[in-house]
Amino acid sequence: MPLSYRLNVGAVLFGPDKQVFVGRRAGFAGAWQLPQGGIDAGEDPREAVMRELREETGTDKAEIIGEHPDWLQYDLPPELLGVAWGGKYRGQRQKWFALRFLGRDSDIKLDADSHPEFEDWRWVALPALPALAVAFKREIYEILARDFAIYT
């Protein structure tokens, strides 16, 4: 039986000067990414993105200002197939949202969750996203940088 895609949401959080939040993955040197995570059974994607934002950044002081019209997906590289997510998925199928940050930098607390996703964070210009992404997520980040440019 072929592996399926894990349903997931992602957040492009626009903050000061219309730059976006990126976090450096805990335990993965140099791997910067946007907040994202799985959708729980029966959970609405809009609720899921706010929950994931809170879990990964320590704050949900944000409002949804846009939604990508498509579900975007990526495949895991061969070395992660059968390893990531207990070997149950071939990649992720994601619904991406643009959000406006309503808080202050001090509201971001990466250690708010007992299993922190990120060990560092910063604000970057939207066009810089693809260059920061791991190779297998780069195409999605290129799409987001292009299609969410309307929010800058």
C-alpha cells in the first residue's frame, strides 16, 4: 500500500516592516522554516493554524489575513521516507495561511511548549524564504513568496 500525505497547516506570520517569522528547527543546524504542523482529526484548518502558531511560537497574537487557494504538498527525501512521522507518510499536504502579528517580539516564547519546535527565530523579508528552506520544501516556499507578496 502506498504511503499517503499527512494533512498539515502552515503560517506565514507577517510582523514588523512586513517581514515574516522563521524559526530554526531544534536539533537541525541551519534548517529554518515557517511554523507548521498537523491537523487533528475533525479540526478546521483555520483553528489548526492558530493552535500550531501558539504551540510553536508561544503566542497566538495574530489574525488570519489570507489563505492560499490550493493545498500544497511535498514529498520527503528518500532518507526520511519510512522514518519521519513513524514511517506512515510520504510527505505533507498543506493549507497555508497569511497572518498579521498583533503582538510584540517579547510575546514570542519558543519554550512555551514542552517539546519546542524551534531553538531560534528571526524576522526576514518574504523573498528570502526559499533560500532558507531545506531543499524538499523549497518549491513550496517559492510559491508562498510569490503568492503572499500581496501582503507586503
